[in-house]
Amino acid sequence: MTTFSNPYVRNFLGTTPDWFKITILSFLALNPLLYYTVDTYVAGWVLVAEFIFCLAMALKCYPLQPGGLLAIEAVALGMTSPGTVLYEVEHNLEVILLLMFMVAGIYFLKNMLLFLFTKILVGVRSKLMLSLLFSFTAAILSAFLDALTVTAVVITIAVGFFSIYHKVASGKEFTAEHDYGDDATVHSPNRGDLEQFRAFLRSLMMHAAVGTALGGVMTLVGEPQNILIGNQAGWGFIEFIFRMLPVTLPVLVTGLLTVVLLETTGWFGYGAKLPDNVFNILSDYERFTAKRRTKQDKAAIVVQAVVALWLVAGLMGHFAAVGLIGLSVIVLATSFSGVIEEHRIGHAFEEALPFTSLLVVFFVIVAVIKDQGLFAPVTSAVLDLQGTEQIAALFAANGVLSAISDNVFVATVYMGEMTAALSEGMIDRDTYDLMAVAINTGTNIPSVATPNGQAAFLFLLTSALAPLIRLSYLQMVKMAFPYCVTMSIVAFLGVSLWLEPVTDQFYELGLINHHTDMPGEVASEGHGNGH
């Protein structure tokens, strides 16, 4: 809480702590001094460090405000120009369209997804099998839809089931009004089951969240940086899958095996089972809602399933830019589900637009990095290496940065650096494509280490569910640790040992083809598959 008396200072960054406000103001005062009196290169790196700090402090304040202030100051100081920023935005328009329309499109498929996950939760009694199903289903959905939205659906389900048990454990009927955040109303005999249910949901949510990362890395639309990378490299939907497969398939198997290990041993806070009393209540509620579901409700679920099939077909066929396919999903799903009011449509954009705005701020920082040549020494060190060492070093650099900052930001920076290296003749096109795989897997997989790196993890941590199931920042880091270790090791081995030879085999089989064009040319000519 702020203790400043001045109303302007109290309004600045709202309810963030005093020390955070002072830190941001200090950043804004320090940058001009460094830029004009010390060195522009040093000032640029300090700006990047300050921006990463804002990302790391996302739980104190959404990074758009403090990061945006830093970005505005950077342009005002001349660290970059509005023209360079506009170029970055135009160059990454497909990513912006993805976030604007695809996430909103999936919002209108939420009832169908809720129906699917609910059936899984009440239909499978084995905790191990349930954990595997949640992880694998989240991976499949995230590969074709969007990790953030899939996480939002799972959160909605968990909050719903928690509230139902909490209500019944407090002696109320299914339809009664109830404050499920107040444990004082829970009858004493049910307190033990409630705590076990919390542990059960914590483990299930973490399995699902990691599942979104397992699937999200595999396809062009799984994560925001994927389309940025795929668009830059000129890869179509199918080609992207094959390019990533030497790394992502072993990582997927490893992630699922880690589920088995954790649920079997109970290590790192996993293994809690659903109490029988809770299961009986949830089953009763599922039957209760099924009886109340109208013909129109059922028809809406069927329509949403058909639209989801169109979505998958549209993405695999690459009929249009991903964001435009998302827009078609909005039109089709709303038209045939009876959603015609503007305010109901507007809710769908609430989740996507804040992150879209933040992404544009990323592009300002990327423009500073380019104009000030900040990554030139790092890039030179990587490019001085040879063969697989070069690719492995790029994976490691992306992995470390993505674990402590935002993976979209890191991917944007490194893809820009490697594209510049290709245009200057420092690497050939085949090496560039291997590097793009290293950047994508590096930013997607090790980033599960903390909520800072994965948008889906941060969304879970800041959701209404987290305090209900006692999921804190440290608890999430602890539960993500075994996944981070096993998946990162296998991904590093994949990049170092398997990526190049398997890619060569894919070339020979005709599953992918060598590119001869410069990055971005294929994307601008109409989204070919790189043939």
C-alpha cells in the first residue's frame, strides 16, 4: 500500500507499493543521465534490464504501464525512432492479429471446451490417468488453439468445482448464493476434505499449465512467439510442425513421463487424490447441470465443435493469416450461437488486448536493441561457434533469458539478430532455420521455470483460483521445477544431437524443403509452405 500524501503520487501506478513507484521514477530519472553523460550503449542495456524488471514484477503491476513509460522515454531520448517502432509493428502484424482475434475467437468456443474438461474430470477416477488426460488434452488444445485461453478454460472449471464443493460443505444447496472465499462457513467434518481438494486442484492445474507449454511449442499458433518466428522464417503450419518435431516430440514424451513420476512419488507437492466425498458431490452436480441443459444449449455446443473443426482445418490448410482465421471463428461462432449484442462480443477481447498492447511496447524495446546494437557482442559470440555448438548456445541463451523475463520479448530480439546475421551473409539459410528452431524451443520450454516466462502461468497465478487453492508464486516455482529440469535437458539434447540429422532426413523425404528466399519473403507473398 502507498503512504504518500500527494494525490498525484498516490495516483501514479495506483496501489503498487511505495518502493515500486520510487524504483520506476528512479529509472525514468536515471536513463537521460546515462544516455547524455555516460554512453548510449550502456544506457540501452540499462533500459533493457529495467524493462525485464518490470516483467518480473508483473504481480505488483501489469508491465504495460511501467514498461510503457520506459518505452515512451526511450523514443523521446532518441534511443530509437517512431519510424523504427512502426516498422517493427508492421513487420509483426500477424502476431498482433493473432492476439486480437484468435484469443477472442476461442472465447466463443468456451462452452464446448468446458463441457469437454468437465466430462474428463468427473468421468475418470484414477488420479494418475486424470493428470495425464489433463496434461495431454491441454497440450493438444494449446497446439491448435491458444495456451492462454486453454488455461482460462481450465481455471473456470476448477473455480466452478471448488465453489460447488465449498457450497455443499457449508450446508447449502447447488443453487444457493455463497461466498466460496470464506472458509469460516465450512462445517468442521469437511475441513480435511477441503484441504485435500485444494492440493488435488493445485497439482491438476500445474499439470494442465505445463501441458499448454508442451503443446504450445509444437505448432505455429500455440504461443504468440511461434507465429512471430514462423512468419519471420516463412514457414507454413505443417512445415512448422516438422521443423520442431525433432525436439518437441521427445519433450512431449518426457513431460508426460514426468506426470507419471510426480503422481506416483508425490514429490514436489503432487500426488493428492480427490476425496470420495468431493467426487460424489461433483458427480451429483454434473448430473444436475446436464438435466438443466436446454436444447439451445446443446445446439450451441455442437455448433462450437463444428467451428473448432473449421479452425483446425483452416490452420492446417493455412488458408489465411492466423488472426484472420480467428476473426472467422468469431463471426461463425457468434452467428450460429445467437450472440449478437455488442457488449457480449466485447467481453471476448478483454483478455487479449492488454497483452496485445504490451507486445507493441516490446517492439519499442526491440527497436532500441536494434538501433543501439545491444545484442551485437552476444550474437557475435554465438556466431563464432561452429556447427551444433552454435545452435545449442542459442537454445541456452534463449532458455536462461526466457526463464526470468517474457519469452515473446526474447524471441523477438533473437529472431531479429539472426535475421540480420543472415542478411549480412554470416550464416546460410539452412543454419538460420535450425537457429529458428533453437529460439522457439529455447523460449518455450525452459520458460516454465517461473511465472515470468509463460503468459499462461502468470495468468494462472493472478487468477481468482490461485488464492482459493493456495497457489503462491513460490509454490508454483517449486511445482514447476521438476518439469523444467526434465524438459529442458531433453530439449537441449534434442537441439544438440537430433535436430540437424532428423531435419536432413525430413529434407530427403520431402516433408520439408530447403529455402532459398530471405526471411519474411514467403510470408509476404501469401503464406506458402516453403516449397
